[in-house]
Amino acid sequence: MPIATSNDATSQLNALVERGAPTAEFLPFFASKREAASYLASANAARFHPDAAADLCAACSQRPVTRLIVYRWNAVFFDGFGFGPLDALKLALGHVGVTIKKEIIGFNTTHPLCESCGKRLRNRRWIADVLNFIGLFSVIVAGVAASTCWAGVFYFDLKKASERNEWYMMTAVSTAVLLAGVICLWLMKRLRVPPALRFLASRPFFYQSSKMPKHP
Ligand SMILES: [Zn+2]
């Protein structure tokens, strides 16, 4: 619950939800970021409830609706390191385990789409899946390679010019691939959600998944 429960605070909060304000603007009303996030989650879930779906497309706000898209938005909160009975048991068995306690706050929103925005989004989601795969793969592989190369450039005493140039070359290539992977992942995020709805992915919330059921 908000700290201030006066009518004034409630109407201010409603206005912020209506405007799609970032989470930072909700923080003054709550004791913690977590409380602000759970308020935002339930408010947006109610605002974009399946029964509340409007008659016009949520992406172009021009054409009539033929299908829906359901998004899942999540936020993850970490509680620091926990040491519970299971960890004590693991320690006794010779395994040192650290459990990170986390809480996921998530909500669904449903949005109406017209035929052409729906088709475009479907194609873009397919491209996003491919980009996601390429991006993750290159971030992991090039990340390991780039950190090795950078460490080599800084710590190895490279005396021969040819050796040095080889390391610089490898460092430049692996760093470029790493950046390309990061750009892929960033693009993917933008492709999955139309600009009009991107405010829902404002931190701490992020895109989790989506599905496109037929409009009843
Ligand atoms: Zn549309």
C-alpha cells in the first residue's frame, strides 16, 4: 500500500499510471522500490485487462482490431545471499552452496491489434528470436575471447612486434563481435514491443514473453 493514502495521492498515482510514467516517479509514494513495483504491476494489469481492450489498434491507434497480443512483464528483486537449512545440509555433505533469494514481480497486459500491425509484429518477433540466438551466442563466445585478449594485451610482456600486432588484432575483432552481439540483443528488445507500448518495459520491468491469441 502507498504510504500516503489520501485521495490526493491516489489521484496522483492514477494520473501517473494513465501517463505511463517511469517507475522512478512512483517511488516517492512508497516505502520501497519493491512496493512501488507491485503497485505498478497491479495497476497496469488492471488498465490493460483483457475485458478493457479498446476498439482501436494499440500500435497504430487507427485501424479496427482483429487480434490481441498478451505481454508478460517481469521484475526481479534480489534479497542478498541467504543461508538456509538446505545450505547447512549441503555444507555438511561437503558442498558449499550459496542461495540467492529472489522475488519475481510480474504482470500480464492485453492489447488489441489491427490485422497489419499484428502481422508486422509476428514477423518481427520471428526476427527477434533469430537475433536473440545470434546475440546470446556471440556475447558468450566473444565475451570470453575479448576478456582473454584484453588481459593478454595488458599483462603479457609482448616484446615482438608481430606478436603484439596479432594480439591487438584478436582483441579488436573479439571486441567488435561482442559489441555486435550486444546490439543484436538490444535490437531484439525493441522489435518485440511496438513503440506505443514500450513504456511498460521501463525498469525494473522487462519483457518476459508474449503470445497472440485470436480476438474473440
Ligand atoms: Zn495497427
